[in-house]
Amino acid sequence: MAIFLIYKAVLVLIVFAISLGIAAYSTYAERKVAAFMQDRIGPDRAGPFGLMQPLADGLKMFMKEEIIPTVSNKYLFILGPSLAMMTALMSGVVIPWGGNITIGDNIFPMQITDINIGILYVFGVVSFGVYGIMIGGWASNNKYSLLGALRASSQMISYEIAMGLALVALIMKTGTLSLGGIVAQQGGSWINFLYQPLGCLIFIICAFAETNRAPFDLPECETELVGGYHTEYSSMKLGFYLFAEYINMFISSAVIMSLYFGGYNLPFQNYLANQIDGNVLSILQFLFFFGKVIFGIFFFMWIRWTIPRFRYDQLMSLGWKYLIPLAILNIFITGLFLMRHEILSFIANHF
């Protein structure tokens, strides 16, 4: 029992460190990807190839003056970014990062916890994260912050409906709410994307809206709202909001890869399992999954620097008039596909 608890504690620290590291270097990657797409160089002063730029940015955040507006609600002003950061970090505990590690006679999964309602847990935590944005925008006592918070809350609530409906069809096919179970099912068969291409597309679009990424970054639209819900924030409170966005992007990419693109499963995995040690296989699975997640983050950045921002009415129209009906249609089509044998048998017997 003690070694199991120690392993879980170490795994929590590793996932925590990876999340923060990815968030830090996502800022560097964002600027490099933007520079590449705009035929620029990007950051290249701090360290070789600018690799120390995230550390310089972090130091700048720590050293900046801490400003709390006198007209703000001080306690809620501090609670907002803290809540956003906490919920972002909580999402990764149900993601399966690889296979099992064997140490002596003990087998340890590369997953902090595999609860049987893993998808509902992710949705619950993500839904709770909107309070961090709403509290921060309201506590600032700034009209631009409040408008940004209202935009963010209505946007996230609206797109959660389509995202949930897209997942209903996937759950109908897999028969489980466990992320570990869904990934395991894709190990010996086709990935879920081939069964659910429409649901995957809807989920990815909703993930962009849930993380406030362009072209759905209306809550922090600089040309209209100065900076959105974090207009009044500075120093590490602003850093928490920015870090939370990048951590959410990292977790969203990991969830998408787990649900629709096979998770940590390797090509020819059954053959490799008979050729190499199980621990080596688990490490290869982790690296393969991590590579998928990095590509997903690049895709988020690629879209940001390719597609212009929507108007707010277009954003809400897409969610309510198109994505929700398409998600319901996808559920209907999935139901027909799963019951095709019963339907054909009924038709044959009665007609």
C-alpha cells in the first residue's frame, strides 16, 4: 500500500510538472509558430534559439508590480485566477498517459486515477473553471472585464452542450465513460475517429471555444474589450490566467487524442508486446502519446494564426444553430448504425 501511494504521489508531481512545463514552452512555441507563418524569426535572444524565453517571461511576471484596483473586490479578485489555474491542473488526473509499469511484483498504471465516470469528471472540472473567469471579471469592477467574463461564460456554457452531445454518440459506441476503457478499446481495432468523424469534428470545434482559442477568442478580444476578463490583472495573477489557458489547451489535446485517435496505443502494438520488455513498451507508448499531444497543440496554434476571429453573433449562431443539431443528428445516425442488425431483421420479418 505504501509503495502504491508513493508511486501515485510521484505520478501526480510528474503530471503537474509536465503541465506547467508545457504551458511555459507553449508560449515560446506560439511565438515561433506565428513567426514561421508570418515569415519572421521569433524570439531568439534569450538563450540558444530563444529557448530561455519562457524563463525570462516567467521572471518578468514574478518581478512585475502587483496591482489590485482599489474599487475591486480584493478577495474575489485573488480567487478568480487561483480558481482558473486549479481547475486547469485538476483535469489531467483521469488521462491515461501510457500502459502499465511493472516494479517487482507490483503493476502500476500510468494514470493517476481511472474512475468509471472519467468523461463526466473532465466535464465537471471544465464547467467549474468558468467560475474563475466570471469571478475575476466581476471582481475587477471594470466594464470591459465584466463584458469579457459574460462573453466567456455564455460561450463556454453554449459549446459545452454540443460537446456533450458529440460525446453521447461516442459513449453509445464504446459503452463506457472511463477514459482508460475508451483508450484500451482502440488498442486492437480501428481508432474512434473512423467511427465518429462528425462527432470528432464537433468536439474539436467545441474544444477551441472552451479554451477561448482563436477564432473563438471573443472573451479577450483586444480590439473591443482591451484585454477582456483579465484587463485589470498584472504580475502572476495575469500569469495564472494565461497559464490556465495553455494548460487547458494541453489537456484538451490529450483528451481529444485519447477519445478519438487511439491515445497511447502504438501501431503494431500486439507484435511489439511480444518482442520488447513491458516497461519499455509503456515508455514508448507514453512518448508516442506525448507526440500526438504536441501535434494537437501545434494544431491549436496553426488555427489561431490562420483563421480570423468570428463576430460574437456568428460564434453563438454556430454553436446553437449548427453544432447542436449536427450533434443530435450524429446521435441518431450512431443509433441506427448500432442497431442495424435489429433493424434489418425487423424489416426482413415484417416486409
